[in-house]
Amino acid sequence: MSGLDTKLTDLANAIRTKTGVTGPLSLDDMVVAIENYKNQVIASDTGFIQRDIVNFIVPDGITKLVGLYDCRALKSVVFSSSVTTIGSSCFLGCTAIESIVFPNTITTIEHGVIQSCRSLRSIKIPSSVTSINPYAFLLNSTHYSLSDIYCEFPEGAIPDAPWGAPESTIVHYNV
């Protein structure tokens, strides 16, 4: 291995350590990871933590998004095609986010993904989802605005709707 190859391998390994990305990294993937890091998106054992980020692009290679805790300014998330699971408490305390559209790569939504998201008005769930925790959309707040959950699957396909959301939330099927 040449000196340059060794340095690139070391850089890729450092990026994996900081971001939690697994598998091979292209140079483009490295640039995205470095940009996120420069913007103070910090990977920890529990996920990404950065309190004043407004827009977040999930890097390729992340299969389980496990935390954007207390990102109070967060307005949007662009999911990479590698994300298949939205982890427990993923958007905990993201008080500015108004809408979440999960991509068609998501198969699993875990417990409490939107706790304390008091501005959240709607969620769109793709037909690729096969498992939603019965308390996935528990808001844990008396001040909530979640009014609609849009599902690309038929009623009854996934039990326990509205999955912990307030009873006033309307679940729309086959949308």
C-alpha cells in the first residue's frame, strides 16, 4: 500500500469513528461526513448531537438513525437511501420540526421517535415500513400539534395505530 493509500484509509477510519458510518467510503462520502463534522454534527454512541443545526443530511452508510436529540432549530432532515430504521427517541426535543417524511427505505420505527416535538404537524410513513412500535409517536407533552399521519399502506396492515399519537390525530391510509 502506498503512503497515500495508507493516509486515505486512516482518514476513512477516522470518519467512521466520528460518524458511525460503516462499510466502504467513497471520496464523496468522506466529503459529506467532513462537512457535517465542520458544521458541528457530532457522532456519539447514541447518534448525532448538534443543537443549532437547521437542516441535516444523513450521510450514506447510516442504517439506523438514533438521535438528533434537542436539535431545537432543526427544520428538515434529508435521509440517505441507507437508512432503514428510525431509532428510539430519534427526534427527541426537536421542537421546530413541522413535518417528517420518511423515505421508502425505512422498515422500522422504534419507540418515542417524536417526543417533545411540539411543532410537528404531520408524518408520512411509506409502504416499506413493516414495524411501528405501539408508542412510536408518543409526544410526551401537553402542547402538541400532530394532526395527521399519512400512511402508504392499508388500515390494519400495522397494528396499534395511531402508535401512541394523541387520539385527536387523524390517520390517513393508502395515501
